[in-house]
Amino acid sequence: MGSALQFMQAGQNMMQQFMQAVAQSQGQGGAGQVPPGLPLNLPAIDPQAMTALQKNFMDQQMSLWQAMLAKQKGETPTFQVEPEAGDRRFNAPEWKASPIYDYIHQAYLLNVQHLNEMVEALPVEDTKGREKLRFLARQIADALAPTNFAATNPEFIKHALETKGQSITDGINNLLKDFEKGRISMTDESVFEVGKNIATTEGAVVYENEVMQLIQYAPLTEKVGARPLLVVPPCINKFYIMDLQPDNSLIRFAVEQGNTVFLVSWRNPMEAQGHLRWDDYLEQGPVAALETIKAITKAKEINALGFCVGGTILTSALAVLKARGDTSVKSLTLLTTLLDFSDTGEIGLFIDEQAVSLREQSIGQGGLLPARDLQNTFSFLRANDLVWNYVQNNYLKGQKPQAFDLLYWNSDSTNLPGPFAAWYMRNMYLNNSLRVPGKLEMCGVKVDLSELDMPVYILATREDHIVPWQTAYQSTRILSGKQRFVLGASGHIAGVINPASKNKRSYWVNEDISLDAGNWLANAAEVKGSWWNDWAAWLKPQQGAARAARKLGSTAHPPIEPAPGRYVRERAV
């Protein structure tokens, strides 16, 4: 009975910590912190509703206690609390083999249920406000899970006994090393080296400026299409997510399809680049790249591909060029890209007027948005997978992280120039101005995305928590050219980096993009395998007449250094 009362009190303590976090979040918003704008003076829950919630909670805790006692007597328990689908934290047999830990984890799950019910009972009318409360409640609940503490994690005890305490020593050493690095280790970083065993597709840097290096990749076919392909990756990560290993490299795949591929390798900005603005990224990024590609290849027509925010930058640059009378880009591919920011998922919870104003005041005129802030923000969107999982394995169990190229890339974060970041947050995430014709001025001209009438291939991914696929689908309402929308399986990264050679997962297609997102999916056909083959078939007619492959660079733009270049090797400090 005493243990049941203790866990009832633990549930109440969890709620108290939640309310304290709500109060503390006021005026402290920003990337990597608790979301700003949470209601400080929350209206009280109806007393009758509160009483009913508390009574139900106490009844469930007592039912769980009685079930545990019945189980000890060899009887079949009539009450069981199961984790939500996909929650793997309590899968290890130790959590059920011991009646103590069986009770601990089920009591914790009841406490989480109680916390969530309290959040839903709060009379908050604002939808975004409620989403913030849910997010904060989840962070509190995840942080207080018994899996995160030595005294309440039977897996910690098992490893300590099996290793005669060595796992404890190893865990402490892992923790000290991560303190020195200032971040949690997700993979064995000693295994990988950029340019040696990742980002190895052959090529050369043929142009560079303060913002980026332009890489041209060596041909892998005797003939190539007349139209080169420009790839613009996101600037908030390193480009080599698209060129990890030869068998999962989207860049290599594109080259193998007979494309002359050029890629923008964004610089990892340091203090000297802290003045750079959104317009600088357009002019010195895609605009400069397109001019250089034309000069090197003598091509008058080019295909272009943008990934994530790289797609937003690329599309914005094409709208600038359109306003200037330049229509040389004849096809556009957008991978998990937002042009409409009406629903940005949980990332939007970090961005409100207060948070953006603080960023504008602190770094809007110069300075950096640190890579650590960005990485923390993205990690806590999936805290159990990208934070607490490594706390348990690295520190409690003393395990060395496995070598995984994607997680190495995930740990290789980049800074952002303050003026760029502040402008992007206000005009895209906060005001959602890009979708409105003529509302934004970039590089001295009013931009109108509806003027872009080239064929467009749009890929979204079904489980994307960074670019919700329904929002990416809204791009079909903004651009004017003939469009193909494809929905891939999995998430923001795994859904994109799904190599055709492995033929995994699936994607959905539906030619009727006049439907809303829900009806589009309801009537879509599922196709097994990678969307890469579908994209290659779509791009083939856009490549232009075949011609002999050419050498890297030109007289005016000779190779500067081998790919992947210097910029991608610069690590954030």
C-alpha cells in the first residue's frame, strides 16, 4: 500500500513540475529551450472535472497495486498498463521479470496518462497553446522515465552485475567525454572521415565564395543529358546526407542516371560570416551557382533540385530570377520542402512573436545561431530516440555507440548567420509570407512563386516530423507548372535517403492533385520500392539531348580542390 501511495504522489509531483516548467518558460523562448508563449496564468480546471480525474487516477493506481499482489500469488492480474504503440523503452524482459520493476514502469505509465489527461482538461482555447502544453508535458514525462535513472532501471543493474561494475566505470567515462564535447555521442565518430569513407563521390570544387563551394561531380556514363542538374541541400546540415556511402548516395545515383551534377556545399558560418542575410544566401548560393554552371557547361537550360530548406532557398532564388527575366531552370525537384508554412509541426512551437523578437534583438543584426541550439531543438522533437536512448545506453549501461553514418552526419551540425536565421523565422515560420504573391522582397525584387511554371516533382514523406507531408502538399497550390506529387514512406531523412538498389519501403502516387491532402492519399496507389526510380523516370525527359560527358571545370573555372572540399569539413565550435 505504501508503494502505491508513493507512486500516486509521484504522479502529482510530475504535474507540479509541469506547471513549474510552464511558468519558467515565460520569456525564455528560443531554439533549444522550452517553447515560449505558454499561458502563464492558466485558467483552473473545473473542480468537478479535477475531482473526477484525481479519483480515476487513484482508482487506477490501487487497481495496479492489487494486480501486482495477485501476480505475486500466481493469479492472473486483471489490470495491466501497456506502453503506447512504438514505445520500446520497457521491452527488455527485466522490466517484467521482477515484480518491483514491473510495478515501477506501469505506475510511471499511469502517471503519464494522468499528466496528459490534466493537460487535455485545461480550458485552453488557443490550438497552438494546447500543442505547446502537450509538448512540454511530453518533455517532462520523458525526462522522468524510470529508464533514465540507475536506481529504477533493471537493465543498469543487470549490466553492472554482469561486468562486475565495469559498465558503471565505462558509463562515467562516456559521460565525461561527452561533457568535453558538449553533446551526447550518438555514434562512434572515430570510424568516419568526410572524404575518406563518407562523401566520396568523385568530383571537384569548381567555384567558391563566402557562402558556398560549388562541386561538379565526375560523369559515370559516356553520354550525359544536355541540361546539367543543380542540387541545393539544406544549409542547416552538411550536404553529405545526400552522399553518405556509394550504395545510399542520391548524388551518385543522379550521376549514374546520366546527369552532369553540380552541388552547393554551404559554408559552416563562423563569426566572420555572422553578417550574412537571406538575400546573401540566394545571390551567392543558387544564383551564383547557376551562373557558374552556365559558364562551365555552356548550357542555356538547367534542371534544379532542392532538399528541405535548400528547396525553400532554391525556389525563392528562382522567383528572383523569374522577376529578372531569367527562366533558364526548366525543371524543379523539391524534396521535403516547405513553401507554405501554415502547419510546421512541432518546430513551430519554438517560434512565436516573443521568440523571434528576442532573436532579432540578439543576433538579427549580426552574430550566429549556434549549431548546438539547432541540434538540441531537433533532438528534443524525438527525445526518447535522440536523447534519452543514448543517456541509457552510453551512461547507464556504459556501452560504446555503434558506428552509423547517418548519426555521424546528424552530429555534424552547422551554425546559421543571425540575420539569415531571424529573417527566415519571421517571414517564413511566423508570418508565412512566401506563399503570398508579391508580399516579400528578395534581392531587390518582389517575389511571386506562382510565376514559376516549370515542371515540378514534389516529394514528401509520410512520417516527417519536420516538414509535415500535408503542408508540403500545399506547394501544389502555389507553383504553376505541371506537377507530380509523390509521398514516400518513413520520415524526413530515411524517407528521402531510400536507395533504389535496396528496393525497400514504398511510396504513394496519385495524378489528381486537385484533391485535398486527405483525399489524395485515400485515392493514391502504393508502389513498393524506392521513389528514386520514379524520380529518375520523371527527370529523364527533362535531361535534354544526349551528348558526350565533359571534364570537370573549364578554363575560366578550373578545379580548385577535390570533392567534397574544405567547407564541408569545417565543424561548428
